[in-house]
Amino acid sequence: MVDPSKYNNSMYFYIPYIFEEFEEEIMNMAGKCMDIGCGPGYLTRYILLSALDPKAVVVSMDISENMIGHAKEYSDEERFRFKVLDIGTKHIPEKYFDEYDHAFSFHVLQWCPDIRQAFENIYRLLRSGGTILALMFDWVKPHKELKTLLKSIGFNVLHCSQRKRSITSEDAHKLPQMLLSFVTQFLGNMPQVLVEQFKDEFTEEYMRRRFYYRQTYKKGERILSDIDEILVVYTQKDNNNV
């Protein structure tokens, strides 16, 4: 299983900028919301809850029982609830249909084997007029193809764009630990000494392949790492297709 304690928050680097861009929309979101692929719940607890309308309740969802258990353990917030759910399943329980007013998902949906199935499930879970704000890596589909896919499901696409994202060199050094927390769960039968050797070699090779460049920043200079392409989607369940 993935170790929630090693789930690195450097993956959340770009998210505050998205919240700033959609600040007015988010602050007026009330009702029942879902955070899809919440991991250990850091984003929900420290960013999402404070950005939403005070009356909003957030249900944090993840495919991993381990992650949900960790999130429950470190939260006593009444507006913060939890559910184990695979958003990519072909058999989403009907009891969850039309239950949510808004949805959020950050750096998660690109992992779904069938991205259409994932968005169809989200559509079913949302109430009429409900919205989803999602951020994902661009290996899913080019943004024009994704926009077409969303429209074919019944969504009214309010925003769909492709962005470039860089991370600081400090965060780049934290990423191998987070990636290894996913990989090493499949190495249970490997002797521990070989697991540690694999971790060292993976980290060394990962850092060797990254590149860095300097950028002027607030009258100074900072070191940035690779540029990633990401997709930002803000879309609404069309009232006419319910």
C-alpha cells in the first residue's frame, strides 16, 4: 500500500494559483462537494475548506482505504467527510447519483485508464448545474480533444486550457520519495536490501535526468526544474441533459 506519510505535498505546487484564478467561483460554492483522489487529505483540509463558502461540506474520496484512513485520523473538522471510491469504475453505485453540488480533482484523473468513464461517473454524481474544477497532466488528451469529450458527455465547458508548469529545485528533490511510495508497494517479495538499493538507484537516475534553469523572481533569482504541461478544466453539468 502507498504510505500516506510519504505522500509529498510538492504535487500541490500549482494548485494555489488555480484557486486564485477561480477565487470568485470557489468562494460562492456551497452545498455538498467532493474532492476526487484526495490522497491523505492535505489539500482538502488546508486549502479547499477555507476557500469554499463556510456552509460547504467536502467529501474526500480516494481509491485507497489506506489514504482515507490516514485522512480520518488527522481530521476532526465537521465539514470534512470521507469515502472510499474508485472514480474510474464501470459500476459506480447508483445511490451516489445526483448527490453532489461541486467536484474538485487535482493531479488524479490522468491516472484513470478510461478518462471518459471517469468523467461520465463524475457527471452522474453531480446534481443538475453542478460543476467540476480539475487539474491534470496533459498526457490524458490535448485540451481540444478533452473539451470535445466533455461536451459529448453533456457538460457545458466553461474553461479548458493547456498550461506550462515548473517546479522549484527544492520540490524536485522531494518528488522521488513520493514516487517511490507508489512503486515500492509492489516490491513486497523483494529482499529489503535490494529494495533500498532500488530506491537509491531510482533517485540518482531521476535527479540525473532532470534539468534546471535560473529565473528572475521578486527582485532575486530562483532555480526551477522541468516544465510540465498541465490541463485546467472547469465545467458544469448541463441542466438540459439531466
